[in-house]
Amino acid sequence: MESQGQKLHKAAVVNLMVGGPEGLIPWDLVLAHRQEPWVAVDKGAVRLVKMGMVPAYALGDFDSSTKAEERAVVEAVGRVRTFPPEPKDYTDTQLGLKTVLDHYDFQQVNLWGATGGRIDHFLNNLFLPLVAPFDQLLSRLQIVDRGNVVRYYTPGKYSIKKLPAMKYLAFVNLTPVHDLTLIDEKYTRLVQHWDSQVPVAWASNEFVGEVNHFSLGDGIVAVVQSRDVPGDHSGQP
């Protein structure tokens, strides 16, 4: 990591690629961000190098990569920090975000490859910005996959701009919340000055127009813009 007091790299957006299922990564969007700084973890570093994108930093235990893949990352990146698979105090995604925090002065982090596969991994990633030191990322972290974009919101009044191709709009309180109000989404009747002590997912709502609004009195809410992905036959519960 950077020595204490060393100047951080300034960047509007930093991207972190981790090792979730390949099929959920929107490579067209990844390539659109290729000129921005990248940090990569384990299989995520292997994937970027194979795409001809060299991350500024690569790290992880590389337990999901072959020795040949690991060597290719080391040769391409140069700056690679390896960790034993166990014992380990942080997950690979947490190690990646710590690297971003230690090396960059940034406005937003895009997290790729963090969904799908094992549910415990996904839930760990979803709840990650609720605890220190990652809570400082809360308003700056965006999780992206082929059909979903997740952002986090604290108390306030917000305008949400509809992302291209996204149809659905979900509100998921990750902590107890007070006075959550959906103002102009398609379905609003049940979520007016709403309080809850337990997490609830208000799923399958939809945009009305290109910009919708909501307000929150207290707590933390994840807002998910999503779409039906062509060729995804996983079905709905």
C-alpha cells in the first residue's frame, strides 16, 4: 500500500473488477471505461489482462486462477500483491476496495463482477459499504452487472435519472428506515412515509418518465435499476 502521507492519485472514477461469473459482466460497458483507472482482484485481474486492459494494481490470493494466468498478470501489471487463501482478514472485494481507498482520491467507484454465483459472496458485497472502513464509500459506490445497477442513499431528497435500457426500479432498505416515500414512481401507494425495522425489498417498481424522485428521513437504502436480460432464463421467483 501507499506509504503514509504519500499523495493519492486523483481520478473522477475508479473501477474495480472482481471475480464473479463472467456471463454477468457487461463487457461493452467495461470497455467504455477502459481509459479510467482500474484495480483488479484475482480472476478479475486475469480477465482484464486477457482483454488487453492492464489494471494499475492487481491483488488477491489467486486461488481461482491457474499458475500460468497468475504469471501473465504479474508480467503485465508489475504491481501485484498476493495473499495466502487463509487466514485472511478481508475478502478479495474488500481488499480491492481498500486498495482503491489507499491509492486514489476519487468521486465514484464502479464495482464489476460482484454479483451472481454464491449468494454469501453477493450479500457480502451488497452490505459491504455499511461497515467501516468501507462506509466512506456509501454515496460513491456503484455495483454494475449486465442487468442491474445498485447505488446507496442516506437521508435526503433525491432525483433518479433512468439509465439507458433500464426498466425497473427497486428500493431496498438495508437498515431500519424512517419516512421512506416514493414520490412519482409507477407504484407509490404503499410506500408513503414508510417505516421499517427490518430489510424489505420494494421490487419490480418502474420509472414514470426519465427522472423519478424519492425521499428518506432516516436509514440507508439501496436503489436498484434493472432490466430483463435477453438470453437470461433464470426466471423469477
